[in-house]
Amino acid sequence: MSRYKLKVSIVTFVFMGVVWYFQNSSYIDVYADKYKVSLDKFNELLFYMNGSAFGYSSIQNYSLVYLIPFLLLLQQFMGNDEEFLVIRHANRNKLYNMEFKNILLTSITIAITHSVVNVLGSFIYFNNNLVFDSNIIYYSFIHSFVLMLFYMQIGLIFSLIKIVSFSNSIAMIGTLLIVAGTFFISKILLPSVWTPLLDLDLLMKLIEKQYTIQSISWIYLKQCVCVAVLYLIGSLSYSRKDYL
């Protein structure tokens, strides 16, 4: 990883840390007064910290607040597919797989950063025994995978728009509009219709103990299918891309 990519990754970590603190500062104050002993009450606190409309792990944050940092980080990982890269890698599939690898690495970075900040903040501001007993570390690990798959879809959408438009700016704006539009549809217009966004409440279900191995596996499967479909569409589009 280049120094610049490392700096951008650190900035992303700091950004999420700031978001975590300011969105949870009121809950930290509540904990100081009422939630020092009971594990049940602490789990309730974790639920509100992560699952409220403006919670750190809310669907709104995933689809709006963290989206721009992800896209900026993605552009640093992807770089520019200049003409010399196409000449060097005559096999378009190989070149697209390189781009897919960068999307994967960026998605892993965002997912892990989000979970590390959440767990680390919990250890800093709350009783460590309660944090361990709440299983938030284990739940965050499970949730990180679905979060990674979701951001892979966003990365593939960004890549697909860039292939068609030949523009990073258009790709970023288009991706923002698609994700924001999906959020609007999921939360307001058609809340009963499934979209990949709806699976992002997995962490809240884990905290509430409303899950089974089958339900988690089903969520993973749906997200993997979405990634696979977008990958195939992008691969076909990339193979036909004209650089001349």
C-alpha cells in the first residue's frame, strides 16, 4: 500500500471515529448514569447506539454518511486505467479482475475500519467486562462480512458506470444517486420490498438475539448473488470497453 493510500485509510479511520463519538456521546452520558451493572441494559444501549435512525451502524449511515469516504478510498485503490495498462494487460478479463481485487480490498478496509472503531469505542467508554459479555466483538465480525459484500456491490456499480461514462466524476455522482435512491425507496416508498440495504440491520438482530445460522447464511447468500451478478455485468462491459 502506498503512503498516500495509507494516509487516506487513516483519515477514513479518524472520520469514522469522529462519527462514532458524536453519534454516541448522548448514550455515553446515559451509560454513566444508569447502565453500569446490568448486561441486559447494556445490550439495550448497544442496540440504540447502532440501530437508531441516526445510529453509528444504521442503514442511513451505511448508504449516505460512509458512502463518500468509501468512494474516495476506492478511487485511490483503483487508480487510473490508462491506455498503457490496457496494452500491458491485453487480456481484458485479467485487467477487470485487477479492478475487482481493488474493490474487494477497499470494501474489506471500510468494513474492518467500521467494526474496529465500534468495538474500540465501546472498550474506551464502557465497562470492558460488559463489552466482552455482550459479544459485540463476535457480532461485529459476523456483520463485517455482510458490510464488505454490500460495499463490493457499490464498488462494482461505480466501476460499471465508469466503464460506460469514461469519467470518475460521473461514476461517483451516479453511484451516489443510485444508492441514495435505493435508500429512499427502501425506507419510504416500498419498505416491504427487499433491497441489499435491508440486510444491513444484521448487527441489530444479532444484539437482540433475533437470528439463526440459517437466517445469517441466507443474508450472506443474497448479498453474494448480488455481487456475482454485478461482477458478470461489469466483466462483460469491460471486455467491450473502447479505449481509443
